[in-house]
Amino acid sequence: MSLSAGKARHMNALSNKDGVIAAAAMDQRGSLAKALATAKGVPQKEITDEMMQEFKTAVSRVLTPHASAILLDPEWGLPAAKARAKNAGLLLAYEHSGYDNTQPGRLPDLLPHVSVKRLKEDMGADAVKILLYYTPFDDPKINDIKHAFIERVGAECETYEIPFFLEFVGYDPQGGDEKGFEYAKKKPAIVKGSMAEFSKPQYKVDVLKVEVPVNANFVEGSSVFKGQAAYSRAEALDHFRDAASVAKKPFIYLSAGVSNPQFIESLNMADESGTDYSGVLCGRATWKDGMPIYATKGLKALEDFLSTEGVKNIEAVNQAITRAVSWKKKAGVAAA
């Protein structure tokens, strides 16, 4: 793999001096509105555009001085993009928030009034992000649709010389609980198979944004162990190594909505296993406790939370990724 000069320039804007991506994420849309509505005790339709923008802007302004980049969305996140610290690069989401659940397979869709050209040239993005629900074990016809979808986005990003970050989130096609014990046993194979698939050159993905391959709640002896073991710690570390071994592109870990302690424990296992990951894109593990605070107490209370607990959370993540390796290691000499 090698990057064009244009893509390499943007990648440098997204990473720290060591070539590690220490990025915050605030591209939640429907889930954010739902959480705010629940905390306020009102219908979701009462969560206004102004509230969404205000929340995202506060997160961006307070946390980006401690991040190498931030992931936002074009719908409510552009004011937050302008409020970010000068040191922080910008990733923008391209997918429509929420997929069509009337069809099998959680098929993806793009924002209708957005293109890669617009994300880069009009909105100032340094990278394009796609979230894809994916499991190698779904119907091959479903996965073929998703493969073609990612090929199209990859070609579009290549044309405009902008990095393509692909986030794939596993699921159970039979509708099982993705946070439960049975799914935890399946998760390593799902993550590994997805990393192997989207490392293939036809997708033109530049960075794989991946889930950790185990659920730390079910790792025997982990700091967040819940009492039911899907894997021993030694087995969990092997799963980290096994998934990393198939990645032909730089990869970073996503927090997937877990608590800050659980994400830190997962990163500690990544370090212990010796995986060559290149950083994180961490959202809710940093700021999710601010949602009910904002909903019930307003902006000033949210800013107070972010400047104390939020900064503490993101610095804990930064400390946990000190052994991450530069994305340039897997991106080829042309990127250096």
C-alpha cells in the first residue's frame, strides 16, 4: 500500500507528531437526539437543531485541544468544526444516520445532498468516514451489496485525494444481543473477517476503524469482568493478535459506546498483546455522561463537565495509546 501525496498530507493533519491518530468523535445524530429526549422526558421531535449544534460545538471546543482530530457530521456538526482547536484535523461522516431496518442486513445509505467533493472542498474535511454494519456471516447477497457500496466510496475518495476511513460494526443477522455473552463468543471471528475483507485493495480504504475483537466484560480477570467468561485473558490477547495479523491497512480502535473504564481496559489488552494499531477514534467513552447533564441543566453545566471529567476521560485514552504505532508503518514509503 502507498498513499498519494494529497492523501498523505491529510493524514498528517489528522495525527499527532508520532503519526498516531488520537481523535475524538461527535458524529452521533439520531442516537444523540434520542438520548437527549429521554433525559429531558420529551418526545424526540422536541430536540431542536440548535440543541444538537450546541452540544456538538461544546464537545468540539473543549475536547479538541486534547485530540489530534475530531469526527463530526455535515448535518449538525459544521459549527462544531469551526469551533475546534487549530491543532485538530477534521473527519466528516458521509453515511446517512440510521439504516433502513425494513430491509435485511442493515443496508447502508449516503447523505443525499453530500458528496466527497463537497465534504472536502466546501466543508474542509481531511477525511471521509463511512459507518457500515457488517458481518462476514450474513447472506452473501447482502454482503455483495455492501462490498459494491464501499468500492464506490473508495473510488470517489481516490479521485479527490482524501483519506477514506471505514468503520465497520458487527451485528447478529439473527437479531441476537450484540452486548450479550453469546455474541461475545462470535465477535472475534466477525472482527477478524471484516478486517481481512476490507484490507483488500479494491475498496481503496486508507484506515480501518475497528471494534476491539473481544468484549472486555466477558474477559476473565479483566478490570470490568462481569462474572461470566467467554474467554480467558490469554485467549483474549490471542484474539487481538489474530485480528491484527490480517490487517493490510492501518487500523484504529473505536469505543463503540462503552464506558471509559471498559475502553481503557480494552486498549490495555491491545498493548499487552502487542498489536500494531495506530490510535483511536473515541466518542461516547469520553463525553456520553454529559448528555443527561446538558438535557437537564443546560450548556454551562455541560461545559463544566467536559472541562473536568471529559478532559480527564480523553487524557486517560491518550495515556492508554502511548504504545500505538504510526499509521505510516502500514501505509508505505510514499506516505512518509
